[in-house]
Amino acid sequence: MATQSDDSAEFDAFYAATAKRLVATVYAMTGDLAEAEDAVQEAYVRAWQRWARLTREGDPLPWVRTVAMRLAISTWRRTRGRLRAHFRHGPGADVPELSADRVGLVQALRELTPEQRQAVVLHHLLDLPVEQVAREAGASNGAVRTRLSRARKVLGERLSDPAGADGPADPTGSADHAGSAGSAGSAFTSEGVASHG
């Protein structure tokens, strides 16, 4: 039988190994690093409260990730007006500047529905198979594939046109276009997000 100190050491190791990437995942869902950090912290608190049961049932990470995402989305919905005001007036002076690619990717992700955004983050940023995304999202495999397809279409439109909707599109479809979309996607990593926290 595991002792309290064994559980504590196991939980500490789990937290150290997973927290940074989970914050990056939730940040990709919400576009707000502070909200992501709060949601992840609360999810780990809840996981600790039921740690013995979670570890008996297998890998606790999907449970913690699901709780963190649900908390973040719930908070996001409740504070939508406050967030709009924040973005309208801009971040405070002490916040480091984000790259244009990262800002573009976060803006494009915000245009997706919450379900599409969750599917993209879990499948493309965390490399989870469609079947696991479906289990965590509580949807069928087909529904997840549809969400991914629709999300890729929206993201492709937003990320492949560096001039944006107001500027002229590149009629040649040059390699610079593809490079811009690729760099936006690669700019959003768990290491990159963590460096801004």
C-alpha cells in the first residue's frame, strides 16, 4: 500500500513532467496565458484530491487535461467581455512582445469553434490520435475528423495569407506563402509559450 509520501513524490514527479506542456495546450485553446495557467493549476489541485483513484485507473494526464480545458473554456465564456476590453486596450507594458507568427496563429485559433480548437490542439499540437481526441472530447471519431477538416480549412485560409483579408493575396502562390504559414504553426510550441510566462 502506498504511503502519503509515496503519493506526494509520485504526484510531484507527474506535475514536473506534464505541467509546462499542459499550460501550452490550454493556452492554445484559450489564447490567454494567465487563464491557461489558472485552469491548469486548478486541474492539478483537483487531481491531487483524487490522486489514488486516478493512478489506479491508469494514466491521469488525460483526466487532468480534460479538466483544465473545461475550466479554461468555462472561464473564457464567463469573461468574454472582459477579455475583449483587455485586447482592445492592449497588454500592459511588462508583457513581452509576441512574434507576429504567434499572434497570427492565436488569432486564427480564436476563429475556430471551441470544439474545433480542442480537436486541433489535441491532435496537431499534442500529436494525439483521432481516437484519443474523440474519447477526451466525448465525440465520435467521425465528428473529430470533421472538426479537424473544417478547422484546417479555416486555419489554412487565415495562415496562408500574410497580408490578411485587407491586403492583396499573392496570386502566384509562391513558396514564401507556404513558408509563412509553416512558420506560424512552428512558432507555437510548449517551449515558446513557456518562455512568455
